Amino acid sequence: MNPAPDQWIFDEVEEVMSYCDEFEVQVMCGLMFELAPWWLEQKYPGARFTDARGQQVRIQGSPNNVTGGWPGLCFDWEPVREAGALYIGELIKVVAPHKSLFGYDC
């Protein structure tokens, strides 16, 4: 959804929300921070999580997610918090106008 800084692609979210509007299905929008865009990791490599052996964990694909970017980045870093807040704002712009939106799962 965020392939580069200031670039957002919510086409699939918009499509699903439109179908939910059409079929009157209520949507609980989940805000997931267990994923991070690749560019953010490259820009702030120090924000990677550190494992029990003291090794930094690079983001990667995960069998429990259909996207990459797992396990995300550490929110102790200001740029990561800012990126997360920006993501929420951009996502809300897409989902809020839909009558199918029931609420947010934070």
C-alpha cells in the first residue's frame, strides 16, 4: 500500500469497501502495524527489531501474511511512529466515506 514515500495505493481496499457497500456488509477496518514498507526499513535500518541473540531482524515475507514487511519495525523510532500515523490517516481517507464502515480495530 505504500511502495515509496508519499505514494499510496489503496485500489484493493477501495474495491472491497465498494463491494461491501453494495452488499450491505459491515466492515471492521483492522490497523496492522506488524508490517512495514521495504523503503522504510532501507531508510532506517536501525529501526529493525533485535532478536534474543542481539541480531537485527530484517523485514521479510511471513506465512501468516499475504504481504511482505513482517515483523515490522520498532515504534521506539520517531520516523516509524510518523510513518504509522501517516498510514492511518491515508487509510481513513479511503475507508471513512463508505457506508459499510462499522469501526476500526486498533
